[in-house]
Amino acid sequence: MRKPTRWLMAGGAFALIMAACTPGGDDDGGDGDGGTGGGGELVWAIGGAEAQPGGVHQQVAELWNEENPDNPVRIELLPEAADQQREQQALELQSEGSTFDVLGMDVIWTGEYAENGWLESLEDVRGEIEDASIPGAFESATWGGELWAAPYNTNAGLLYYRTDLVDTPPTTWDQLCQTATTAGAGAGIGGLIGQGAQYEGFVVNWLEYYWSAGGELFNEDQSEVLFDTDIAAQATQFMADAISGGCYAPGYNTAQEEEARNEFQQGNTVFMRNWPYVYSLIEEDTASPANGNFAIAPLPTFEGDGTISALGGFNNAVSAFSDNIDAAKDFVVWAATNEEAQTMLATEGSVPPTMASVYDQLADDPVMSLLGQILPDAKPRPPAPSWNEISVEMQRALFPAVNGQGDVQEAVEQVRTVLEDAIG
């Protein structure tokens, strides 16, 4: 039997907070002008568990170093939490320091970093990266029609369900709620649990409903708002009805990733929306009522056609202030397009890769196999410079409406205003 793998979560959705590391490398911070450079060490600033010694990012760096001894990569370990990683990178970049050559970036930071002038454009290697990458992952690395980062690892939301209570996974949201209420009532447990607390995860869950009904936020280059208030009202009203009608499990509106996992793993819900990392945790928990009694499926849509999932993950970018831009650019292209490195992410670190072709080799892994089906249609949140602010305002407008404390139509009109204000 294949050894269960332990899955990482989407960037920043769940974090074990650790103390920030002090950046190493060049003490003088460089001259701030950047440089093409040649030989010499490259510093890769990236965080998370897999950047730790023995983690798969370290293994990827070692593979590069074997092939490129004149430009070895050294990982500068950043904190576990995405917001702390962003803070530490921003401090260096705002001072135009050259300590970091390669930046491991959450997919939603692209626009902010590009607008601030912190990144070297990758337009000259766009074709090579685009040909190799999953479309949604590639989109997350662009801003203003220009490529600013190279996709590296990705993630997508999945539907977990109890196979002892559900014969066939639902393909529409209405079917899911019907099954959730009837099966849940029969077993004396809750229906669907997800990320319903007021934080970024709530916006991600809401977007999956909105996108699955055909909605869009912006056009391709984020220059025009395409927000459809009718579709937004449909998604918001569905969530409100799911709370009041018992489709959502008790505690849905206070749950983040781990709360949702615990509820499903302890046998308290029929369905769960969560990230791939949960799969191995349930497989390893022999005391869980869900152990041996669960499976994964694509998220439903309103019409039952296809699936839409929110995309997570990390991209690699080249610092505009690096003293070795050419070698740094070579590394980020290599990490995105080298089959051995991308396969290593999955087999050694259980991190979903962004290289589309490697999924054919991973068909025996149930999680990788499903990701290979759904990632081509997964959608990234817009990599807008002001996404953090947009998300907070969306939460303020939509969370009360979903919980019966605000008017649905007024809430979606507020969201449209927020999006219009964001692009000026």
C-alpha cells in the first residue's frame, strides 16, 4: 500500500506561528540597483514546513545545486505564517536590499509586489513557463498582462464525504444540501462544514459558490469590473439558506480549516470543504469514524456541469534588487519547468506541483489524481495589489448577510462598489 502523504494547505490559510528568522546573506543590503551578475550563491526566501531542513524545498534546492554548482541556492527560512513571510520580505524590499534573490510568494501577492517595483519581469521567458504550467497557476503569476513570477506549487479545494452515508457524491449544490440534511439527520450529525468564519477563508468559500454560478470579479488584466450582482446574490442567498435550513453543520460560521477538519474527522459531519492536506491526516487517524469511510470529489456547481475550485499555492519571483538577476531567473524557470523537481514536490513533499504534465505520472495517488482533473479549471483570487483590503471589505459586507444579519442585495452592491473603487 502506498504510504499516506501529508498535504500542505493553501498559502496562509492555516499557519503554526513561529518566530521570524533574521535574514542572512549580504550585510550591506546591496546598492539597490540590482544587477545581472553571474556566478555566486542565490538566496531563496521562502517559508512553511517544507522549507525546513529535510523539507522538499530544500531537496529541490539540492537538486539545482547538483546541476548548477556555480550558482548554488541557499534557502533563507521565513516564518510559517504567510502574513509574516510577506512582512519579512517587504521589509527587505522596501529598503531595496539585495539579500534575497528569489522570493517565494503567496499567489495573491503578485500585483502588490509588481506595483511596488519589487520584481523583475519574466516576460522574456513567458512562453517556456506558460507552456508547462496549469492555466490557473500561470494566471496567478501575472499582473497587468505581464508575467512577474513563475508558478511553483499549487492547491485547490476538495469535497470530502462519508462513503458510509453517501452513495454518490453530489454534482450540484442543491443535491449536496438535500443529502446533507437527510443523511445528517439519519446519522444524528451535521451536514456540510467548511470555512465560514469571518476571515480570508470565508471569501474563498464564497467565491467558489459565485464562480460555480458563472460569476467573475474582473476581466483578464483586472482593468474592468465584471462583478454580476444577480449571481452574487444567488451565491450569498444560498449560503444564508444553508445556515438557516440546516444544510451547514453547527459551527460553520466560526470554522476555519482546522475546525472543519476536526469536525469531519471526529465523525460530526457528512460533508466537508477543505484542502488536500486533510486527506492523509484522516487516513492516519485509525480512531476516526471517517477513517476508511470517506472519499474526495470535485466541488459541485449550481448547474452540475464541471467544477470550480479556488486556487492556492506559491510562486517564485526574482527580486528587482538582486545582484544576480540572470541566475535567479534561471532558477525560477527551472523550478517551474523541470520535470524531476516538479515531480519531487508531489512524491517527497506531498505538495501539488504546477507543471501540468507530471500529473499523468501520479495517477495512482487519489489526491493527485483528483487534483489533475480539477486544477485546469481552478481559479486564483485576483493577484491585485489591494486584494487584502478587498477581501476585508467583502467579509464586512457578505458575512452579516450570510448569517441573516444583513440584506443580501445591499451586501452584493457593496462588494461591487469595493471592486470598482479598487481599480479607481
